[in-house]
Amino acid sequence: MDYIIGQKPGAQPGGQPGVRPGVSGGARLPPAPRAQAPGAPVARAMPAAASAQAPGAPGGDMIVDGDQRSFMQDVIEASRSIPVLVDFWATWCGPCKQLTPALERVTRAANGRLKLVKIDIDKNKALVAQLSQLGLPLQSVPTVAAFWQGQIADIFQGALPESEIKRFAEALLKLAGGSMPAADLLAEARAAMEAGQPEAAADGFSALLNEDPENAEAWGGLVRALLALGDEEQAADALAQVPAKLADHAEVAGARSALALAAEGRRAAGQVGAFARRLAANPDDHEARYEMATALNASGKRQEAADALLEIFRRDRTWRDDAARQQLLKFFEAWGFADPATMAARRKLSALLFA
């Protein structure tokens, strides 16, 4: 089964709010604290897996042009059942031309879980005056206000990058007890990996990358799933297409280490018997023990692999310029820092370092 990585859309540039000439600043409404969503890698992959969908239209009536007559129904009343983003914009505002399309993409990606109402401030001056009296900072645009349960939950101003808009939307959905469909796909794909179903996991990560081509966790997950399927070539192809800005993300770095270790382990796997004989003849044959650790890791024996490297470190900390400890750290990165084998081996390493 092929997992074809597609092109990711360009990130939206940031910007400052457009200030209309002759309009002075006013009182600011302090935004409520918002939760930050985890950062992530991105890729597009096919085929896509199915995901649970929330009720509601993915586009259509989820993106509307509002005015002062419809504001109560479109925003206040609607927000009692679904989170609503209100985009205050103007035709003369340059940053608005960057922000509005990004808001629309994020709303469509929410697949009916989020509504966007666009308000032209020049055509709705009475509404703007009323909202300004309530403390909304509408002296400059673009301004985006998030409504939930008839109340303002949060605001931001300026043409934020699309990644920041996604985090803003995710925080609003979390406040409302929901999440973006992408979060559901990620959870499903991870559950499939944990259940030993790498093909289903690869489908899930692929589907997520179709929806969110800059999700670092999905990039890393897809590489690991392909490795679990024994397809190092496709895993390497996927890793090569990770956007440069995500190269140092922990999930991507871990997947990179896992791919490198898989190649090393494959080379060493056929010589396990020879390594064992060498160690039986000479327990200080650190090279044999090091290669044995690599082979053990490739066969999924993480604890035994870590113990072999720890034994080298115990016998000779300076061997090959600290190679045993460095390889052990690479294991940790590949396994994930929350993996039980990582945590157990880290405790043993600490005990040796501070003995």
C-alpha cells in the first residue's frame, strides 16, 4: 500500500492590525487565557482513513456574512450550541485579505464544529459602536472575537499565521468541550499503533496529513508506522518530505532516529550468534556488545538493548568517546521519552552517572 506525500500549502504570513486613518485606540477587553495545543509536523498522505465527524455542515452555513440585524441570531444565539468566530474586517484593510481566507480554511477543517461570521465594519457602524462600548477593541482591524454560550471567550488582532489560528480555534473548541477533527484522527492513529495495527495507524496518520499538512506528530507517526510495516524505503521518503521548519521537532527527530536505528539493526541482526560467541570469549569486547544492543533493539527487545549499552558504560565510560551513552540517548529519542523502557534505562543511567 502506497502512502503518497503531497504538497503542503504555504503558511500564511503574519501581520499587524490595519488601523484606519483618523481613528484612535480605545479600551481593550482582556482576553481569557487560552490553552495551547501541542505543536506538530505536516504531510499529505493517501489513502485517507475515515474519522468520526461532528454534526453540521463542513462549509456552507458554517461560514456566513453577518450584519447588525442578524448578529443576535448568527453569533449570540448560535454560540449557545456551537463556538463562533467573528471576523471584523474592512475592504481597505490589507491584513484582512490575508486573515479571512485562513479563517475560512480553519473553519472548513473543523467540519461543522465551528462557525465563522464575517462582519464588514464599514457597513455595520451601529453594531461596531455598540460592541466597542462593551469593550471590544474594534478601532483597528482585523479583529477576531470568539463567542461561546453568548459570551466573548477570547480575541486576537492582526493577520496571524494559520498555525496560530488553528491553535486559537483548538483552544476555543476545548473550552466548549470539543476538539478539531485532526485531534480525533491523531488519537485514533496513535491508538492503532499501540494496539499493534501499524497499517491502520499509517492510514490514520495519512488522513490527518491530508487535513493538516503541517502536523509534526503526524509526520513522526507516519514514519514510525511505515517502519513497523517493514517499509524503510517509504519511511525514508516520508521523512525526506518533512518541512524544514519541523526538522527539529521532537516527534520528527525521534522518527529520524528510529529510521537510522532500523537500518543499523538490520545490518547487525544476522550476526547475533557471532556477537554472543565473541562476548562469551571476552566480556570486554565492547564492540560486540554495542552491535548486539543494536540488533536487540531492531528485534524489539528494548530493555535488553539498553542493558547491553549500560553494561559497556559501566565497564568503560570513555569507550569510543562515550559511544555507548550516545547510542543509548539515540534509543531514548527513537522510543519516545515517555516509553517505559526509556524511563527504566534512564534511571539506571542516572544511577551509574551519580554513583
